[in-house]
Amino acid sequence: MDNLFGELRLGHLRLAPLGARRRTKVTASQAAAEYTGRWGWAVATGAPATGATAPTRCPCGAARCAAPGLHPVPGGEGRAPAGRAEGSVLFPTGRAFDVLDVPEQAGLQALVRLERMGTQVGPVLAAPTGRLQFLVAAGTARRLPDLLYRMGWDDAALDLTCHGEGSYVAAPPTVLGGLGPVRWLRRPTRDNAGCPPEARLLLGTLAYACHRGRERTAEPAWIAS
């Protein structure tokens, strides 16, 4: 089950999972079994993704919910959605990892830079909402304001959030409304699944990329081009 979710195209980049490029349609129960059995991650069963469009605002009230409208069904946490391929699979954050959530373009720029510098980046999710989600050490959400302060980004208006204890992130191959499935941009490995990177190793580069992205959107078109 090394290549469950096919390849991903973002802009001009062709991004495929490691290993043989075998295309396989995977059910939610198969994916959940891999996450729990192979990587030791907790999963939760979410509501079936039957809507034609993804909700613009999740009933949970979070401004940047990473599982809009797909919160766990009663009694669904900790077990696979048996016999329900159309159901969603969610990661409860704040346990094995927290998740840094940034705009897709900023995340791609940061990812390229981090890997060129030799930084060990952990698993990365690509959501069809135009967001990239970096798995980092648990507890990051609680410490994020202090981390940004220490790096000098505390007063910057950044489109960067962190999902921690009490939140959920949609896991592949969950479909978000009519937008498409969540995919792995960088898959978990034996080296990083049980020990995701400390946020401080990624946060400075991610914050800078988010800041530059915001600056560009505020520039006149003739300057941005």
C-alpha cells in the first residue's frame, strides 16, 4: 500500500509519490487501516462526502477548518469506516502531530526552499481547497504565538494557521465536497511518521513565503508581473 493516492499536479509541477507509480483506487477503510496499523496514527470516521460543494463555513465555527462539514460521527473515532468507502477519514490533530496550514503557492515555494537547504520536511498534505498542510510535532498550535514572536513575525498578517488539540484534518483519500480528494504531496515514511519535525525548523521559511505571497497580492498588477 505504498502508492495509494496517485499523482498530484500543482501548477507547472508534476508531483508524484515515491516508489512505483501504480494507480489504485483506495477506500476510506483501506486508508484508515494503513494509518493506524502502519504508522500508529489515530483516525476518526467522518460524515460521508455527499455534498456537491464544500461548505464555505464549517458548523464547528473555526475560520480555517481543515475538515469542513466532515467532523467525526458519534463513536467513529479510533476505528476505520468499515464498509463505507464513501465516508471520510480524519486525523485528530494534537496527538501524534499538529498541522501547519498555509496557502498552496506559499507552501510550494517554502517546500522547494526547505528541501534545497536539506531540511528534513515531514509528511505534507495537499487539500483541494488550495491549501498545503505540513505535519509537525504535537504541541505546535499551543506554542505558535510564542514561536512567531521569537522569529519576529508576531505582528505580521500571515495566512498561516495551526491545527492542534481538538481539531481535525481531512486525510487522503477523503473528498471535500465537489472540489476533489485530499492527497499526499510528501508521503509519511518510517523516518518521519513517528517523529514529525519541530515546527521551528519550517516556520520561518513558511512565514516568509506567506508574507511574500500577501505582499504580491497587494501590489499593483504592473509591479507584481
